[in-house]
Amino acid sequence: MFTQIVDNSAPAKELQSTKSTAFEWRNKYLDAVWETDRLHLPRRIREAEQLILSRERELFTDLHARAEKTALTSALYALRALRQCLRLKDGSNQDLQITFQMQERS
């Protein structure tokens, strides 16, 4: 028979919330990676990045979430690479232009 291990230090609602947040970032990440409409892709990437960063903050002090932390980092790198590929393909340098403008103001 199987024994269920329960962590009494965290309320059930909090555990459920944490679990749904984990799946939420993964779903948004996959939505972005598999998006075929270039008009929707920037928004999907942005949404996934926001959820990933939020999840990283949630797990910051969790010593037992090493695998998920690694997955979060990998997902961020993949999304940034995807964004960079899109810029190379359409020649957009908007972020570079913004960076240069900010440096010129300083």
C-alpha cells in the first residue's frame, strides 16, 4: 500500500496555489513556443516570461525545488532566444534603440 506524505507546515490552499502556479508558467511557456502567429508571439513570450519570473520569486527560498528552478532558467533562455530569432528575421532592433537612447540621456 502507498502512504501519503503530508506537509502540515503549509495550508492545503497554499499547496494547491503553488501547484497551479507551476503548471501555469509551463502552459504559458508552451503556448509561446508553439505559437505560429507572429502577431501574437510577442505577447505570448511576454506573458510566459512574467509568469516564469513570478514563479522564480516564489521558489527563491525553496531548497527542494532545484529541478523546477533549472526548468525555469532554461525556459527563460529559450524564450529570449526565440525573441532574438524573431528580431534577426524581421530586422527589428527596438530594444537596442531604447538602450542607446537611455544611455544618451545619462
